[in-house]
Amino acid sequence: MGEKNRTSFFVDVAEITVEGGRGGDGVIHFRREKYIPKGGPDGGDGGDGGNVYAVGNEHLRTLLDFTYKSYYKAEDGKPGGRRRSKGKKGKDVNIQVPLGTVFYDKDKNSVIGEILHHGQRLLLAKGGKGGRGNARFATPTQRTPRIREEGKKGEKKHIKLELKYLADIGLVGFPNSGKSTLLKAITGNKVKSANYPFTTLTPNLGVFKNEKSQEIILCDLPGIIEGASEGRGLGLAFLRHIERTKYLIFVIDASGKNPKDDFKKLLRELEKYNIALLEKERIVVFNKIDLLDDISGLVIPGERVYHISALLGKNVEKVMEVIDKWLNHKINKEKI
């Protein structure tokens, strides 16, 4: 199977149309009961239309489902009945989405909201209000009103969905730098790894646990190439996932032609995409030192640098110590 086909299974941008249910009509009705020959108006109100919600689901990882279905409409409200009975409200529609999904109103060019927690609900389209029945229009001077209201249409919106992974730590590097191998070494995550570019075709998540079983999430992002911020390669499609992370680990192939220059190139791509990414706390990891005889030149002024072999597990514990400190900082910050 070619690279193009394999990447198609990961979808992090989609467009859908959502529509709230129409409100039920109010009705015109008059009491007609035995011994009450001239009963008054008792037409009930129509039920409200159903709403469309997005619901967070921690088990979902992509927006793939929206390539098969792109239109979601809630149920219409039912009309009112006699004896002032109100029509039944239309059923809501709950759209399951991965955590980290952001919703944009395409027509208004505005952000509707985002889903960050499992079970969280976000209103996307409100159902129309049910119309009033003739019982609502009775007055001392108008005792037999023959008027009612029709139900209102529900909201209809064209929405763009954008998935940004909710990882605490992002692993950033060029293809074949060993990010997947490092993720596996740190978390024990079973990640595909091979000796060719673009091994990672979708973001891989891993969980680091400390001795107290406290967790921090790492995300191995697909390899960036030069020009990724301008749309080249796979990088641009996944740069958005770096925005969610709190910390960055730059993974550099120490056996490459110019490792330190590779780091500078990565910084430039991130800066072009979003300069705020450079403000995140980070470390630089020179990987594959087992392929070198001398690593003395692999130093970058002003950067915290680590020399490891993820494949052999050499010095990986030093990177894990940094991650553990980040985890403790995260936990202490959450307690504040």
C-alpha cells in the first residue's frame, strides 16, 4: 500500500452541516365535552425542536467518520394537542468527537468552541421554538381566538472541525530521526518503526507514568520537512498538534550530515507557522549516538542538550528525568 493511501486513514480536518429540529406547530382547538357545550380554547403549544451537540469521546482519535457523513439534523418538535397539552420535544443529536476538536462557524468566520474533556457537550445548533396554541391567545375580549403560531426553524450552520491533539509533550523532528523509537523507549508504547522517511504517518500518543502512577501524555508528531510551514510534505497537516503541547522535545539524528543545522531548520519551520511555539519549554535530544565515535561537537549554546541512543536505551533515563520534572510541575500547577 502506498504512502498516500495510508495517510488517508488519519483525518484531522472536516466540514459538516448541522441543523436543529423545527419547532412543532401550535394548534387551534376548543373544548367539546359533555355538559360543557361552549368550552373555551384549549389548543396546546408545539414542542421545541431538538438540538445538535458535539460530545467528547476519549476513545476516538480522528475525524474519519465525518468523511462518510457530513449532515446532522435533530428531530422536529411535535405539534401541540387538545387540553393545552404541549407537543413532545424533538430528540437531540449527539455527535461523538475526539478530545481536542475545535469547531468553527464557517459563515460567521468565528470559533464556536472546543471539546477538551470526555463527556463534555458543546451546543452546535439550537432547535426551533415550538409555536403557541390558540389557548395562549385568549383574552377577556377575545374568548374564542382562532389563531396559533407555527414552529420556528432550527439553526443551520456550516461548521469546520479541526482536531488538535491534547498532549502535554510533543516530539518534534525530521523524518527518520527516531521519535517513534524514543516514544517507545519512554512509554513502552508499541509504535511502528522502520528505516525510511515518513515512518510516522499519523500522530502517536504515549503515556509516561511516574512511581506514583501519575501520567503525562506524549505525542510523536509526523516528521517535518523544510517548507512544512508553507504546505510541503506531511508536516503542515500536523503542525497544529504542536500548539496544544506544553513542552517540546526536539529529536535530532546525530548521525546526519549537519545535526545542529537540522535543529535550526526545525526552529525556523515552527517560527514560520506560529512564533509562539518557540516560547514553549523544550529540550534538544541528539539521537543515534551509537553511530558516532565523537559527540563532543554536539552542543548548542543556550539549549538543554541530551545525547542518547533510543534504540539501545542509552541515556534515555536522563530524558525521562526531565519528563518527570515536567509531570511534577504539571501536577503542582493543577493543585493551585
